[in-house]
Amino acid sequence: MKPNRITFPLIILALGMVVCSPDCRAWGQKGHDVTCAVARKHLKKKARKKIDRVLDGQSIVYWSNWLDNASHTPEYAYTKTWHYKNIDADETYENAVLNPDGDVLTAIQAQIAALKSGTLDKEAEALALKMLVHLMGDLHCPMHMGHKSDRGGNRWQVQFFGNGKNLHGIWDSDILESAHKWTFSEWVEEIDTGGKPEYSEIVKGGPEDWGKETYMLATQIYEQTPVGSKLSYDNVARWAPVIERQLLKGGLRLAAVLNDIYR
């Protein structure tokens, strides 16, 4: 039976909504690719060689977005809550109620511990590595430290160039893509231009510290973007450099974590 002219567009629209749902994205595909490409650039020779072995020659960029899709399959449904850490407005980073199913911070810590244990077979090691490279990107996406009450900004409605949008989706992709229509490799070329002293400062601390830093940024975004805000060119100009910095931080810190694991 052939779909009629009404049914077919509706099917395509429905599929698009599934693929592009802001619940399953952080940074969008481009942002995760950039994060992993920055990290790949800063991998030490030994780490790169070991990672190539674990991933059968495929790079971490190849797997950067894998977990977004995998989390929506029955096999990996247990990872759905691992992409974010909800912290409501009446909570602090330290006293926020923990999700019993896990969050982005606990998931990152678990993958690092598993990879450092030396007890994983190759398949389990590859899985932990694929998860880690994605989750480190999520950790640096502000709305993934957003409020539980508005589902990380998904219910925080604003206007973006006159179109109804939610705050989560804007920070995942819209600002990034409005600022530059670069490929992920062009993004790396343009934002990864600092020196060793600056980068040494960026990678200080660990996931707990980096998560709190992202949470503080999310708090600032909420305060400066009330529900109903009308966002346009000036907001892109203001926030695009912040996103660029978050992508760079995520990549450099991912490289530092991987270099430590694969010494």
C-alpha cells in the first residue's frame, strides 16, 4: 500500500522529530564531533596507538555521537539519564538530589574507573571508551546541567529569530550553527589556537570540578534568558564565543583523561 500525499509528509515529519528531539542531543552532532576532534589532536602517541587498537582503527570522532542514538535502543536504554545532571533552582551543585539511574558525572566517573581497572576485555573496553568520549562532551553542554523542573531547558520557551524554540535546543545546536557554518575540522582549526600554559590551566581538576563549572554557566544562562526572551543576532554574538570555549575545554579535558588512562 502506497502512502498518500498527506500520510507520507507526516511520516517524514515524525521521523525528523525523533532524530532531532532535544532530549537526545547535546551540542548536536557537530559539537560532539568538534569535542572529539580537539581531543584527538592532543592525544599522546601511546594513547592514540592504544585507542586505535581498542576501536579497530576508527577514531574517537567516529564514535562521538554514538551514545545519543544507542541510548534510545533497548540494549542501552539504561544510559538514558547518563547524558545530564538535573539541578533545580532551589538546589546547589553539591546538594542536588541524585538520579538513582545515574547522571553524566557518575557515568563519566564509572567509565574512567572501568577503563583504568585493566580488567575489561576488548569489547567491554571499547564500549566504555565510546561512552566516555560522548559523555565528556555532554558534561560541557550547559543545559545538560539544567533544571529538572523544565527538563534541562526543554520546557523553557523563548523566541529565536522569531521562531518558537526551547532553551535546550538553542544551546545544543542553534547558536553554534548560526555563528559559523564550519565543518568540525574547520571548528578545530579556528578554536584550538592556544598555547601550553593556557591549556594546562584548562585541564586542571577533574570531572567533578568541570561539572560544577558547567553548572555555574547554566545558572547564568537561565538568569539572563527569561522565558519568552526574544533572541537574535546580538545573542549569537554574545554566546557563540562561550560555546566555542566549552567545546575547546571539553576536547582538551577529554584528551587529558584519555592520556591518563592510556599512559
